[in-house]
Amino acid sequence: MYRISELADLVGLSRTALLYYEKQGLIQGKRLENSYRVYSDKDVQRVRLIQKLQAGGLTLKECKACLNAKVDRELLQNRLQQLDEEIAHKQQSRQLLAALLGEGDLKAWHESVDKIAPDAHLEWLIKQGFSEKEALHLKWLSKDMNEHDRYMADFMRVFETLDRWGPGSEEETLRALSSVKTSPKTLLEIGCGKGIATTVLAKHTDAAITALDNEPSALNRLNERAAELGFSDRITTVNASMTELPFSPESFELIWAEGCAYIMGVENALKQWRKVLKNDGVLVLSDLVWLTETPSEETEIFWLREYPDIDTIAQREAQAKAGGYEVLESFTLAPEAWENYFKPLEERVNALKADMPESAALKDIQTELNIYNRYLNEFSYQVFVLKKKDLLGK
């Protein structure tokens, strides 16, 4: 016979827990003449059996039912299903933690979080050490966050000698400019890069140009180009974020944004940039769009992974109209504009392969080049020339 304290030591439970077991009728002690409560070996074994049943996920009430009658198979099947669901959830948790430690792919997780909590996600990524541009553009996040610095170093090594960081041409810039129909005195270029379009705009307008980018090295190169061409007095560079423009409302008659709106999302760009555009001012932006309703499987998988917001021309125009703009012009970049970008990039990649055979960044860029070479007829950049209207459509 065992006193309650001795039983507690044997089964590893507290005195309070055993008293609760007895209250539920799971064990039954006997009171001696001296008022001590004692328990038998049968009680010890019942408690140990209960503990084994609880290890299967059963509640005390369910354990009692199993002890007093035939096992309820439906009950056990339900418990088994619940455990399978919990295991699957725990496995997902483990995969996430492992990925955060550099042992797995985080890209899908980043994309899912960005859809439901974009601002909190951006703030968190910046705290992890990413620059704002890297955080905004999930494409440049390596699979292993712990190797991201190496990935970005390789990426910048590829592009450091290239002036053009996206498709375009002087002809396309001038075509868009001719659709503006006014002579702007104040012009903001967002995502100016190294100033390829900036200097074209300076040549063909009299505007005071504010060129904004958050990559200091690109702005340095732009300032060099402006000085070489004699435009330093009309081009002012600003190192800032496109998501939080440091300008007063209605500061510019023309906003120019070639190939960069995708970084913060086109709909968001239409809304945010509208604030600094004067009434009846014009926004020129370009964005990647589908040219076919039936893209090849390889192209669709690639772009839905790299740029999930890719859409049709009609949908982009509808978004512009809903955002308070009139579409003045819309045209597709010519193939030559793409060649201006990816032919020098291809040469650069080929030149670096011997020195960077294991570079994840180089392999990703090569994959994108393969898509360009094989499927350029299925997608392109579309240039939209948009006039700001009031939200009542007047």
C-alpha cells in the first residue's frame, strides 16, 4: 500500500493531480483508521496506463472511457487525424526555422507574407540587414538569407560595368515624351538608375529634373554623365525611397518611371506617386505585361515566380483609370529596346562564368536570359502615358 506522496513519487505526478484523478473516479484510495489515504498496486498500474493513453493525445475523460469499456475506434481515428494535422503544422514550423537558419528555400514564404502584411514585412526585412531596394524587390532575395550578402555582391559585380539596368532605348523614351503634349518645367524621374533616360529627357526638355534612386553608386554615375553633357545645373539627384517620396504634394508636372514601378507594385505606385503630381500632370511608367493569353508553361512559371503581379495591358490600363488617370498613350517596347539591355548583360555573364562558376546570382541571371532569348514574343514592357484627373473623373 502507498500513501499519496509515495504514489506521486512512483508515477511522477503531483499530489493535487492524483486527488483530481480520484475525484474523476480513475483511482480509488482507502482511508485508514489514522485518516491516511493509501493506494494499491492496482492504482499505480491504472495511473501508468492512463499516462500511456494520454501520450496518444486522449483527454482524461476519454482515458476513463477507454478503461471502463471497449476502445472507441472512432474516437481514436479522430485523435489520429488531429495528431497528423498537428505534425504537419509542426513540420511546416520546422521547415521555416530551418530556412531562416539557411537550410531551405524562403522565397515562397516571403511572397506569402508580403501579400498579407507588406509594410510589416518590409520593416522586418530591413531590420534583418537588407537594403530597402532588396527588401522591396523579393526577386533579389537569395534562397538562403544567411548567404544574401554574397548573392548581392555577385549580382552587383555583374551589373557594375553596365549602364543600362533594364530594357529601353532613346527612341522609346522620345516616343513617350512626344505623347506628353506639354512642356513641363518640373520633372521627377523615379528609379533613374545611372541616368540613361535622364540625359535624354534633359536634352529634349527645358525642365528642372529631379532624379531619384536609392542606389548611391547609380546616382554617382548619373552625376558624372550630367557633368560630361553639361546638364549639372538642371539635374538634381536624390538618394531616397520611391515608396516615401520626400516632396510636397503637387510638386511636379511630369513624373517619369521606366521599368521600376513593379518594385513597389503598380497599383501602389499609381496611388502614391499621384500625390506629388500636379493637377493635369502626366505620369509615364512602364511595366512588364503579357503579350499573349496563352504563354508557354515555362515562361508562365518563370514570371509568376519572379514577378507574380505581371498582368495584361488591358488590366494595367483599367488600374490606371480606376486610380484617377486618363490613358493618353500605351505602347509596347520594341525588340531592339530589349536587346539594348540583355545583349550586353549576356556578354557580361559569359565573361564572368569562369570566375564565378558556383554563383547563385549568376545562375539566376542566366536563367532569365534564357527566357528572354526563347520567349520574348510572349511578354514585354508596356509604356503607359497617364494624365492625372481628379477622382470624380473631371
